[in-house]
Amino acid sequence: MAERHREAVTGWRTTEVPPLETAYWLTKPAKLIQGTWEHPKEAAGWMSELLAQHAARFASVDERDMGRLARKASHAAEVLRWGGDISFGYYLTRPLFLSLAVVTCCPNRSRPDQACPAR
């Protein structure tokens, strides 16, 4: 267990494992970026599409509600509009986890010194 912890601590920057703080996605390699958007509504739309694609597999029946997912997408667009970051995580059926994050990079409010990895 201790060895696995050491591996996770030393390797988190290069893996797809979500960081503890959403803004730390900016420290990961650009190859992990799945998309970039100029407008918050576009980024929230991407999240909304992925949530809809996976909704049937959410372990929690309450989380599958499409109205609830639409409200989350609307909330994400609002948070991104004022320059915040957004991160969602869901347990799926079978032992899997879906992690989605959008990080504002113009500059980031939490990490203004961190450069955008895709630029």
C-alpha cells in the first residue's frame, strides 16, 4: 500500500488521475487535454454531452436525471463565465469512475502563475 501511494504521489502529474485541486490540471502534459474552447457555454456543452453519454451508467439513480444534469451544465457555464474551474466526478456501474474537469486558463484564478499547457 505504501509503495502504491509513493507511485501515485510521484506520478500524478503525468497520469490521467484527477488532481486534488482542479487548477492543477494545468501542470499536467498538454497531451491530456481533450479540448479547448473560447466560450464557457461551449465548454459546458462538452461536459453536458459527456454526462448525457454516461448517465445511464451512473451508479446513483438520482444522478441519472436529465433535468439534474442540465442544471449542472448550466451551473458549469456560469462558473466558467466568471473564470472559475469546474469538476464533476461520478461512480459508474462496474467499478469505474468518470471524472470531468474544465479549467479556466486566461489566467487561472487559483494559479495565475501557471501557464496554459496548450499554448
